[in-house]
Amino acid sequence: MMKFLLLVGIMVLNLAAHTIQNDEQFKNAVAGMGKENKLVLMIYTTDDCPECAYMKQKVFHDKSVEGYMRQHFVVIDKNIHKSKLPDGFDYFGIPTMFFVDRAGNKKETIIGSKRPQPFLAELRRIRAIK
């Protein structure tokens, strides 16, 4: 019984050690913001996901979307097969986009791809509830 409790305790400590605040990409993104009032957009992708590629190559680089994103968001790309994923940021499909404040609090989640204008509308809505 004691070994079981010790094992459970170690597992809980290990899970707590991998929160978003302990993620190097997240810390670097927040540090790079300086004092700017931005959100982090963390996108879960894979190399073989056509919807992920569409979002990154077409939607994020659409003229209206790109300027708004650069002004209000810092993007972190996490490959679900290659990156360590932070606890509490589970996904059901890809791409999954998490909008996170500088304290590591999840503000909103979008699953799947969108065309540029509907995605821009979502960015504006999420930014407004910040």
C-alpha cells in the first residue's frame, strides 16, 4: 500500500511539473511579448494533417488575418507526435488551437480549420473577451 501511495504521489508531482507555465515555448512566447497585451495561440498539428497545413500556409498568411494575428497573438506550433504537450491542454482532433493568456490560463479552444474571414471573426471575438 505504501509503494502504491508513493507511486501515485510521484505521478501527481510529475503531472504538475508539465503545466503550460513550465513549457519553454510558452515561456519564450510570453517573454517575447514584452508588455504588449497579447494572447498566445498554441496550435496542435501533425506533419500529415492537410487541415493544419491549410491553416498555417493559407489562413495565417491571409492579408487580413496575418496583420491581426501579428498585432494581437503570439503563435506556438506543437506537433503532437514530436512536442511535449502541456497538461490540461487535451485535444480531440487536429488542428486544435488554444488561446492562452500570459498566466497560462486557457481562454478559448477552436478545433478544426476555418476559412480566413470566419477565422478572423473568431480571433476578434476571442480578443474581445480577453
